[in-house]
Amino acid sequence: MEEQKEIQKQFRQQQEKYAYYIIALCVAAIGFSINKTIDVPLQLTQIPLGIAILAWGASIYCGLRFLRYVISTLFSNNAYFDILQGNNPEIGNHSQLIKAATDGIIQAMESNSKTASKLAKWQDWLFIIGFVSFICWHILEMYKNTI
């Protein structure tokens, strides 16, 4: 049982590190893109770059929201164990209140988990869309410069 808890803890830590890593990559990519276009007049060929920046910005948003849901779920999980152990002063040891509170917390955690999973998937897809759009923009710029 202790090994399973340790594996779950490591999984959660790696999942959070991954989200932070994607957020950092998106922030760096946006900064790089802005730096590459300093003193460059606005042109239609920059549309893919704009799409990339929007996608990376949305990826950052999804990643931050994902982390908020993870934190909320962990808080709910802690409250769940407090209630089960009778450590919640509002619930005490009343079996009906414990049942109602734990059922509500379980529903909230399941909802949070589903939402967090969707946000993590969107974070990944938006990062990839941004990357592909940036490559398209770069190819367009190379083509434009060879003409």
C-alpha cells in the first residue's frame, strides 16, 4: 500500500513538472517570436506566427487552469480524509453528515479530475499547434526572402 502511494505521489509530481515545462516552453516561444519580429512591419505572411502566439497563450492558460484543478483536487482529497477521520469540526462524527460530505467531495474530485484531464490535453494540443504554425511562418519567411 505504501509503494502505491509513493508511485501516485511521483506520478502527480511528474505530471505537474510536465505542465510547468510546457508552460515555460510556451512563454519562451512567445518571447522568441516577439524578439524575431522587432522592427518588422506587419505583413500577411505573419498570420501563422499570430496563430502560433495565440495557441501558445491558450496553452499557457490551459496549463495554469490544469494546475489550479490539481491543487483544488488535492485540497478536496485532504478535506475528505479529515472528514473520514472525524477531524472536521463542522461534521464531527455524525455518520449521516460524514456520508453526505464525502459523497459531495467525491463528486467534486471526479469533476475536477475530468476537467483537469481535458485541460492537460488541450495544453498539449495547443502547444503543438503553436509549434506547427511557427514552422509554417518560418518557411513562409524563408520563401519570401528567396524571392
